[in-house]
Amino acid sequence: MKMLKNKEVVFELTNKCAYHCTICPREKMTRDQGVMSMELYKKIIDEAIPRGLKFVTLLGFGEPMLDKYFLDRVRYAKEKGLSVSTDTTGYLLKEKLSEELINLKMDSIRFSCFSTTKEIYQKLHNLNTFDLAIQRINKLIELKNKYNSIYPKTGVYFVRQDLNKHQTEDFINYWKDRVDEVNVWEAHNWTDALELRSKNYKRKKTCGRPHSGPLQVRYDGKISACCFDFNSQLITGDLSKQSLDEIENNPNNINLKKAHSTGDMSKYSMCDNCDQMYEVPNTLYYTNSNDNKVGTSGNTYIPFDEEINNKKNETVSKS
Ligand code: SF4
Ligand code: SF4
């Protein structure tokens, strides 16, 4: 039995979303849209735990909190002793849900928010939810303080584009003392779906993902080799019909890994044209986290409580 890379499974609970963000490739997504069944979610977790699963990320090409089972997913994973993280815009994070997530000791929530003003938020996210999203993120922070809880770790991230670049400093200043982590990224192309950055840099042999990325499960159970694969073109198996062992030995998986070992992408036009194959400098414009690194594939996840303990120990040994 082969162990999971990174000890992590990324679940696309749904690929439905009310937003139309300018940096998102969803507008070019032609595959069906749906929500993962609870039965499939549990089956995958149960199968992955003996292979070393420690960390579940609820993240895909949709808004995870649109899934009516979102809280049940967090609860199930926490009951199994796993760390749980999600990415969201936050507008659906009602007070009651925040309280439940604090109670469950959900490990981490990262909020995407690309502006400091209502007008530019609407232009970049294409939804008039700025006030609601900011209010609900701040309510979670308030509740954490009220209950004196470190859970969930909170982060916000900003993706720099022509319309919001001038707000970068304001964004950092607004959030840096409110949340645990602030990150500012430069926009990228989602392989070749968008044209937000140049590929005029040295080409690499591989982006690293097929060899060392976490297990990426789409809402319908299909496994993709890549977190950027919005249209499910790099499918290596289907966990609604196959086991993890069968997928590991699937020729699609083996052949894609071979291409990424040799650098010969002639049979994979998506990889051949992908902006992740270039050594683009300074993609992470700002972070206040010591642990954050560009290209997280291959990093080992540190559970949040362990991270806090490590920091406490560092402080003690320095004093
Ligand atoms: S909220 Fe996320 S999934 Fe939805 S359009 Fe924006 S980036 Fe895409
Ligand atoms: S080269 Fe691009 S499309 Fe191919 S696996 Fe890497 S990130 Fe994904």
C-alpha cells in the first residue's frame, strides 16, 4: 500500500459558485457542476487514513460553503482526528456556523478578498458582497476572541491585478493585526486559461505537482494530478469506482509522472502550455508568515496547534 504524498487530500466539495472573479478560470470550465455526496466523502477519508492521511483541505473550483453538508464534512474529518482547512470568500459564514467551527476546532480558514473598497471588490469578484464578507470575517475574529480560541487559524489573501495594485498597502495594514496570516500574490494564468502573467522566463522540466502534490479529488470522485486542472483534463482515476491502489497503478498516472520526470510534455498540451512550467520570480509579493513558501506542493503540513507549540518553544529557547 502506497502512502499519501503530503498526508493531504484536497476535496472539491462543489464546483458551483456565485462569484465570477476575474482571476478565476471557472468561466472557461465546461465540465458538469455538482456537489460531492457525503457517502463518497466518507469513503475516501476512510480509505485514505490507513495510508497516512492527516490533513483535509476543502477547496476546489467553487465556494465550499455553498455545500449544505459543509459543517458535517468538517465534523466528520475532525472526529477522525484530521486537521481541516478551507478557502472561502466568507460571505456565507453566518455567526452560527462560525461558532460551530470554533467549537469543532477547525484548523484553518483562508479568506480571498481582493480589495479594500466595495467598488473594486465588485469589479474583481463580480458580486456585491463586500460589506457582508468583511462583516462575517470580522465576526469570526470577534468570536474567537470572545471564546479565547486559537481555532480556526485565519488568513486573508489578495491577488494583485491592475485594478487593485494601488490598494496593496491598505489591504496589508487593514488585516495584519486582525488575522493570523496575510498573503499577497501576483496573479497567474491558471495553466493557460488566462493571460495575467508573462511566460518569458526560464522553462523548468516539471512543475512538481504530479510527483509531489496532494491527492486532488473533484466533486464527482475523479482524481486530478493537478490543483490547476479546472476542466479535469489530467484525470488519473475515479474514486467513485476505483480504489486508491488502482489509481496509483493507472497508466494515466504513470505516464504523466514519466513526462514530468523527463520534461517531455509532447503528449500533454495543457502542461506544455502551462505558466507553472516557468521560473517566474516574486510570485508571493508579501507574507507575514515565516512558514509560507511559493509552490506549496511537497511541503509537509504542520497542524495549527503544533505550529503554535513550536513557536512557544522557539520563544522559550531564545529567552
Ligand atoms: S470565489 Fe473562488 S471559485 Fe468562485 S469565482 Fe472566485 S476564485 Fe473562482
Ligand atoms: S504543468 Fe501545469 S497543468 Fe501540468 S501538472 Fe503542472 S501545474 Fe498542472
